[in-house]
Amino acid sequence: MTASKDHHPGSTTALPAQPVRSHPAAAVLIMIFGLAAIIFGLALSVSVGAADIKLATVWEAVFHFNPELQQHQVIWELRFPRSLASVLVGACFAVAGAMMQGMTRNPLADSGLLGLNAGATTALALAFAFAPSLSYTYIMLYCFIGAGVAALIVFGIGSLSRKGLTPIRLTLAGAAVSALLLAISQGVAIFFHLSQDLAFWLAGGVAGTSWGQLQYMAPLILAGLVAAIMMARSITLLSLGTEVAAGLGQKTRLVQTGGMLVVVVLAGTAVSAVGPIGFVGLIVPHVTRYLVGIDYRWIIPCSAVLGSLLLVFADIAARMLNAPYETPIGALISMIGVPFFIYLASRRKGAIS
Amino acid sequence: MSKYSLTPYEKRQPHWGVTLLSVLGLLIVVIVVVSMNTGYMRLSPSEVLHTLSGQGTPQQKLILFDFRLPRIVISLLVGAGFAVSGCILQSLSRNPLAEPATLGISAGAGFAVILFISFVPASSAASIFMLPLLALAGAGLTAALIYVLAFRREEGLSPTRLVLIGIAVAAGINAFQLVLALRLDPENYQFVAIWMAGKIWGGDWRFVQALLPWILILVPFSIYKARVLNVLNLGDQTSTGLGAPVERERLLLLATAVALAGACVSVSGGIGFVGLIGPHLARRLVGPRHQILLPACALIGGLLLLTADTLGRWILQPSEIPAGVVVAIIGAPYFLYLLAKSRA
Amino acid sequence: MVSSKTMKISGRKWVGAGCMAMILFLSACGSNNTADTANSGSAATTAPSAAATTAPSEPKTVTDSMGHKVTVPANPQRVLGSYLEDQLVTLGVTPVAQWSVANGIQDYLSAELKDVPTISYDLPLEAVTSFAPDFIIVGSESSVQNGLYDQLNKVAPTYVLGNEINKNWRKGLTTIGELLGKSAEAEQAIKNYDQKAAEAKGKLTGAVGSQSAAVLWLVQKNFFLVDETQASGSVLYTDLGMTPPNLVTEIPADQKAAWNPVSLEKLSELTADHIFLVNSDKAEGSEILNSAIWKGIPAVKAGHVYELSSTGSWLYSGANANGKTIDDVLKLLVK
């Protein structure tokens, strides 16, 4: 996206080489209150929705589940999985975004840069056109593969140079691959008259997530999150610049490759389950970095918490704004995200470029 | 800019530029001829000649003069407009990914169209210029909004911020667009989808008339400003040092780029890749001097889009693939190839 | 001498072969796309079956929904009405080409339109020209936006029905009937349909009274509920007198579409006695139909779900489509 603000290895415009600033106290507070807020959000999330169900019934459904009652089924089969999905997916996008920003040293990077969104969309368009009777689980799988293949191409071409993966090459490759894949999906959608179906899916959000899907998503996501936290120290080093990191004895290529893999697993799973939800991966790491400093050992877990929080409440809003219809959650988050992004961008000094 | 160009231009013979422009011109003539012979209705080359000399059947005349030729001309004009606009934007922002689409101009135009379709039933026989005019207005308004948001009194217009805010505004517009689009009936949605993908609409000589003045005035104007672009491309410090009145020139050139892109978008919808890859290709072929770079951009852009539209008409006939889709499908792999080859 | 005889014979043979070739060539052209001969093929195709009606001998000028002045030819022979095939077929007119997308046509009309070639839904101009239509009817204003109307009109006089008329098939049929000089057929078709509907209504009331029924369309894991006045909705609720269920009547008036999205959560409150399910998701794709909530909906529990093929007539409107929908309802509900 913005090549001009990448920092060339060794350039002095990078972060000042001072001791790593961080605010562990703030981070711990975020974790505690954030988790509490997520639990509250979850409770709220299972209590509201298109079907009119009394709070008492909700609690009864939770604690004395009776499969004969339709309202209890709504709570268990619809609201619970979707609420949990929003928690998981929010964490995914936010952590993937944080890792991208750390690794590419581009404060405006997120997982979309790797072509994941375009890859998933194209896989979806192809699946709709050529295998319309696929089960949802398979569709999810194809989207994941699509996202992964796109990321592989971007990453491959991005790191062909001798200097390794430079942010500028990554950005260029990501933009070109995304443009290519989006064009293919547009072409397929227009030719097969599928555009609106595709749009519905892209806007779909977490509604309709089933326990079955969660069962596939959750292990991947949890593994991805654990890996991300384990890599946090290396990401912090990398965020100081590849040369600094290499100078400190880091195998930067290995870290980059591993990091990208984690990003693909996290964001790829999220995208294939709920469609591309922009801005979560961009905003949340920024806010987190502002609150807890620049140590990724804190940024990554706190991003996960804040990302979950954002998505849980955005999903509640998406259900309530125009009930009983769903407002596309991606659009909703963009509407918060855009002003924030503009604020971020206009704070940047022009001279940095 | 030059530090981002994929393969640095090497010094060649002094007449290289002129030779190249002539070769491009010749190529365009060839593709025009091919394009006249391409389509669902088979017209043999001799029939085309016959018809051109005024002797064809009414049907042949209809196909050639009313469907194919205007479309060819529009492809050339739109391609040239987008490529020149992209080139100006890339040089101004010193960002290799700047193009009309990244600056939210296409998004703004598309939003105006989608708003109109959502809220005004297409029952009145509105002028065929209704949508193009709205698109132009949408593009202009979006560009103005981005400019206002990116401008800061103490620093002037930072190119970086311009691109960033362009991306943000485009994302915001896309969000609104999605909400609106889901409520459209399928018929209208399909229209919008095709519009956004960028299609040379069957073409109508009236569109040619409407578009031609913009291209004829703005492209030469930007070539006239080539020296300023050369200087601006070097960066702020250099250009201020050389005494160019940076801010005013930049605004003027920005307006030129927006007007060009806006006019093109209004006729063809959101064709994206030409504005990105056209300038890259041109720079690779003729180097960074705008005196020769801009004309090369115009020719390459026209050539690209015409080729894409011709292919789009041919590949899946009788169905057509929007030219914008074809451009990206042939342009992006080439772009990636260049990227992979350059090992810098 | 002998040789001259054989010469003659072989000469005749050659003429014969030449004729064969010509015929093959011409017939190929009739269905195909060579520019110079396509219009000569017009006489060979579509002599309208009901030539008995009072066809106007004079071209007439009418104004369409977008305000265009359209001169309708005296006796249009090669009519193109993409996505209006139901109406045309009802009037006994075989269109020169039928609506299609890359992966399908209007399957419920496949018997009636068996030999009719397809044309892409977006009406590519050269494809339109290749069929050499002498009259084009377009359903919705939105499909001819941005100058496409003018282009089509260059190929043949083009009449836009407009959404107002097009969404009511009776009005559409009447209008198309007037345009093509087949008003009598249009009237008759409507009368026949109403009679059929009345009979069906009688049988249905006998069988199920005025129970409520919902039409659900499942596509890409989203459910849509038909509006009361559209497609199979108008058949069920208006023509056959079934009661629209709670979720249909609760749709706010300003949000109504022909097919209204409804979430599974909302669907859990559906009180309809019967559910007609048009399943475009097919196969094992319909996981949603195995969910406890779907199975808990009263009509589903009672076994009153009737799955209909997505290639059937339920998503369409028209005398033909609605007639087929009525047949389906009778078959399913009247034992």
C-alpha cells in the first residue's frame, strides 16, 4: 500500500535505537479488564438477536438446556457459536495485523497485504461457479487454500531478492496479486451472474457460524495464537530493522517465513470463515502499541484481547442496528475504522516519506 | 521515483525514444485492424474493407461503425487517460502504487453511480450522459475531500499522506457501497458489478465526443508540464531548491490527473490496472524523463486497453469479459514477472 | 458418347451436391452468425403459430415506460424478449433467442424453448445483431442503462416495459399482447389462468382450508422469503387464498423486496403450517437443513416441508410459471 513509508534497512528514519519502551502494567490491566469485558460481551451477545427471547429464557437455555425448546436451540445452535466465532476471529485479525506491522515495519500493513482476502474471494467465486453444491465446510476449506496460495505467491515473489523480503517488494507483489485475483473473481462473478451472492458472502460476518465450523477453526486459531506469542520476542527484534535483528544474531529469514506462516494460518482461517473484515488488523495493533509500548510480547496478547472485544461488540451492533436484518459487519467496522485511519495518517509528518 | 522503478532504464541511443513511440503507434494501428475484425459477428477483412469504403450491408455498417469503431476509439482514449493520470500521480507522490484507483477516484465515481441507481428509478428517459456526469462529479468530490483531509497548512500537501488518505477514503466508500449494494435488486446489482469491473460500454460516438476534449487538452498539457514533473519527482527538498513553486504546481498537476481519471472513469467504469502498469512499463522502456515518458504512457495505456477489450470480446464469445478484468489478468502477471526479475 | 452421359450425370451430381452445400450453408446461417445472411433467414423461422388473430397491418408508434417513441413493426416476426420468454410463450410467440447465463437457462421453460438458441443475459450487441430481431422487448429499465438502449434501438425497435408493468405479469402480458397484436391471446391466457387458479383454490380449500404457507428459497446458505405479491407468493396468497405466515406479514413495507433475506434465528419463529422450500444449495450442502433449529420449526416437525427443485417455476412469474406452480401445489397438498 504505501511504499514510501517503508524504512529501508539501515536507514536512520527507523525507530530510534533506544531501549525498548513498554508498559507492562498497562498490558496486564488490558488483559484483565479486556477479558472481563469479553465475557460480558459474550453474555450480551447470546442475549440479543433477531428472535425475541427473554433474558430469563436465555439463562435457562444456558444452564438447563432443553433440546425440545426452539428458543433454547437458538441460543445454543446460533448465538453461542457466532459469539465465540467473533471472539476468535477478532483475535485472529488483530494478531495477524500486529505481526505484519512488526515484520514489515510498515505501520499501515495488515494481513490483506499478503493477498489473503483476494485469494479467499477468488476461491469462493470459483467454488460458487463450478461446484455450487459444495458443503459449507468445504467452501471454507477452499477459501483457506485460496488465501494460502495467494499468500505463498506474494511471499515468494516478495522474497526473491538477495536482500530478503523487503517491505516495498512485499507491498508491490501483494498489490499485484490482489489485483489479479480480484479481477479473476470479478470476471467469474459477472460471467456466471454470481456477483450478488458473492457480495452476500463477503458481507456475511459471523452469522451462521456453526459448531461444526468452530470445531475446525478453533484448533487452528489457538495454535496460531500460541505460535504468535512464542514468536513475539523475535518480532520485536525484527521490528527494529532486519539489519539490527541480524546483527543481534537473529536468523531473519527464518523468522520472517515463520511469521508469515502464522499470519496465513490466523488470517486465512478468519477470512475463510467470515469473509474479509478490514481495519481490525490495522487499528487494533495501533491502539495496542499506543497503550502498551513497542514490545511485541505485550502487543500480541493485548491485540488479541482488544481485537476480540471489538468484534464481539461490532457483531452485537450488526445484529441490532437494523433488526431483524444483519448489517454487514465489515462495513460497520470500516465506518469506525476510516475516521481513525485518517486521523492516524494525518498525524504522520509529511517529511517521513 | 527512479529508485522504485523495476528495472532501471539504461542509456540507449539518442533516438530511442522517438523510435519507440513510432513502434508503439504502429502496434496500435495493427491492433485497431485486428479489433475491427474481432467480434461475435464474423466480418472478414475484405468485408471490413468493403464496409469502410462505404459499400457494406446495413448490418455490416451497423456492426463496424456503430459498435466496433466507437469502442476502439474509446478504449484508446480511456487507456491513454488512465495511464497518463497514473503517471502523474506516481511522480507527484513518488509512490509506485499510486494510480487513480488508489486515490479513491474510481471508488468515488462508483459510489455516485450506485447511489443514483439505488435511489432514482431508471424510469425517466434520462440523458445517456446522466451516469457519466454523476461519475465525474463523484470522482471530483472524492478527490476534493481527500485533498482537504490531506492538506495541512504548515506542511502543504504531503504526497504520502495523500495516498494514505486516498486509501482510507476508498475503504470507507467501499463499506457504504457494500451496504447499498446488498439492497439493490439483482438486475441493478449486476449492472453495478459490471460497471465497477470496468467495461467499455458498447460505445457510442457521443461518448467519444464527450471524452475527446478532456484527453486532447489534458494530455498535451501534462506533457507541457513535463519539466515540472521531472523536478517534483526528485523530491521536495530538491524541487524547492531548484525554485519551482512546488505547492501550486503540484495542485495543478493533481487536478489534471484527477480530471483525466474522472473523465475516463465516467465513460468506462473502474478500470484499475492500466493506470498502475502503464507508467511502469513506459518507464522501463523510455526512462524517467517525462517529456518522453508521458507520450509513451498515453500510447501504452491505449494499446493495453484496446488489446484487453479486443481479447475480452473474443475469448468467451458471445459473452464478453469486461476490459478492466482482462487488463488485470494480463497486466498483473507481467508486473509480477518484472518484480521477480528485478533482484534489487 | 458414353463419356458424355457420364459427364451429364456427374454434372447433375455436382449440382445436387452444390444444392446440398447451399442448403447446409443457409441453414447454418439461419441459426448462426454470419453477418450478411442472418437477416435472410427470417422467413424460415418463427411463422407465429397463431396467425389467425387480428394482426395489425400497419406499423404503430407507441411510447414505452422510459418515454421512448417506439415504432412497432406491423407484424413482428423475430422478437427478442430476454427474460420475458414466459410471456412470449404464453402468447404463442417463439422468440429468436432465450435468456441465459453461463451456467443455465430458465429450466422450467426448457420444453417450450427447446430449439431456441441462447443469448447472454447482458445482451451483447453483436450477438443481438446476429439474431436479426425485428422487434426487441426489454423488461426492466435498469438493464438498458448507460446508452445501451440507443444501441439496441439501432439493431431493431426496442420497447422497455419497465419495472412497474413487468413486476405484474398480467399487466406485462397485456402490454406485450397489445404490442404484438395478440391482445386476444393475452386476454384468453389470463382468463384460462384465472379459471385454473379458481378451480385449484376450490380443491385446495377442500383439502387444507386456509392454512398458512411460506415459500423459502435457500441459496448460498441464506434463506429468502417470498413477498406476498411476487412470483410464487402471488400464486399462493392471492390466487390460491393461502394465508401468509407471520414472518411474511411482518416485513416492513419500506424494506420489501421480491425475496427477503431471513436469518435462521428469525426463521425459528416461523409459524407457517406448510413450507415450500426451493433449494438451490442441493446435495450435502444443505447442512443448515440438518440443524436442530430447522428441525424444530413447527411445519418441519410436522413433516409439512416440500422441497422443490431450483429449476422449477417457483422463482418466476408469468401465466406459464404460475400455472406450473399451481400444479405443484395441488400435487403436494391435495392428495
